[in-house]
Amino acid sequence: MDASKVTIEQVCREWLNMKRLIVKQSTYAKYDSVVRKHILPELGQVPLCMVNSSMLNDYAGEKLGMEQNMKKDREEKEHCRMSAKTVRDICAILKSIIRYGEKEYQMSGLVGNIVLPKVTVKSKDVLKAPELKKIEKYLWENQDTPRCAGILLCLYTGIRLGEVCALKWEDIDLKHHILSITHTTQRITIPEDGKAHARKTVVITDHPKSFSSERIIPIPASIYPLIRNLYCGTGNDCYFLTNSKQGIEPRNYQYFFKKVLRTAGIRTVNFHVLRHTFASRCVEIGMDIKTLSEILGHANTSITLDYYVHSSLDFKRRQINRLKY
């Protein structure tokens, strides 16, 4: 085939076919979604040989809502603007696709000066002390309900929503007081066979997103009796949240979590706030970053530092008041 006639769409298809063989199903689903929603509509028909850094930087700028001649009013412009993190992820995938095309069709220098948007790490939302008191009171009063116990478990170990939904009794060593995080449950969007534009969603349980996410976590002594008392001998292949062989979809468990928040009189927050709250509390009690990073399943300590070492004003005040001259 004449390389000058190869379009970005064709390279995207080839790249996706290659990635399907080497990445997890959930990762492939993410790649497919980004290509279908963000790359093909705007760049699909562009010949690969016409790609250059200026074109890709302009594309990133438009995604960020920074174009100068956009014929929309301010409200519409705000609506279509994407976060720097989302645009950075899209551009990283696009860059990988173009790199693949360069090698496959003997081209070079197509993305030499592309700039990925800078992402500013914001302080994570956490449950405040009064909110923690309310939710813990409610959860302890309903500790015999596995779903309530699961929220407490997340609050005391920092495990993710998908990880607690995938947790089975075979992953809980009651003798040695440890959890083994080896799977995660999530809903992904996939193309239906034989239907290029049709999509459906399915719930899958797979290994965590990275090697470091597979980890062993000690069960805190304060909640160990609660965990032990929930085991009813139904079988190690039963899910922790249900004590049966039928698990809970993450979306449904998040609905349950928000119901708990309403009942306890707490503002609506995302389930992931439990993880942020756990990490922040660990930092405030002085847990070393290496240990916290391993408990959270981060690939390295820099991720933990960037995301969670942002102490509260009260903690800063306590620390600075320790100074003596």
C-alpha cells in the first residue's frame, strides 16, 4: 500500500489490533473508547504523512478549550472544555498510535515536539472529622451487614471500590489477620462482535491494573473481630460483601454507599473518598510513606507523595507548635 494514502484511522485500527493481544480487556476497552470518541471524529481521515507536532498541539489545545476562534459563547465553551488530565491521557494514546505508524510505514519525526498538557495535582477530598464520626457510628451500629462492614474495611485499609467488590473469603486469612488483594471488579464498554459502532457494557473480574496493586494488607486489630464474626462458613469462594457466590457490581455498591451517606446525614461524595481519607489519616499519624505506598498499591512512593502528602491546617498547626527554641 502507498504509505502516503494511509490515514490515522487505519493506523488506529492496526494499533488497537496489536494492543488487543498484549493488554488487559479493561485497558483495551479504554483505548477503544478514546480512539472512537476523541481521535477518529477529528483526525481519522488525516493522512499519516501529514501529521506534525503543530497539528497535534493544536488538537490538544482545542480539547482543553483554548482555541481562539471558537464560535461558541462562554457557557458552551466551558461545557466542552476537558480537564488537563483527560486531554493528557488522550494525547498519550494518540502519540503511541503515531509512533506505531512511524515504525510500520517507515516515517519519522511526526510527533517530535508534541507537548502533553501539564496536570496540576489537587488536594484530594476527604471526610472531615465530624463526618467520620457520623459515618463510623452508623457503620458500627450496622456492622452485622456485610455491605456496611465493607465500607469500614475500605476506610481502614484504603482498598478500592472494585477491589472490595471482588474480595472473596479465600482472600481473607483470618488466622494471620491479612487480606490478599488479587482481583478487581469493574464494568467496561466493549464493541459487539460484528457491529463496528454498537457497544455494550459488561462486568468483569480481573487482576488489578498493575503488579503493585496485587498486595497483602494486614487487617487492623480494631476491625478484625468484625471481619471474623461475619464469616458464616458458606465457602471460601463466596464474596465477602454477600456471603454468597453472587457478588455486587461496583456501581450498585456505590449506590448503597450514597444511601449510607444520606442516612448518616453526610454530604454526597464519591466512594473513592474513603481511600483518600484512609491515606490522609495515615500521613497524619506519621506512617512512613514507603509502607503507605505499598498498602495503597502504588507503583512508587512519588505517587503517594504527590497525591496524599497535603496535611490539613490543624495537623500543620500541631506540628509547628512542637517547635521549641
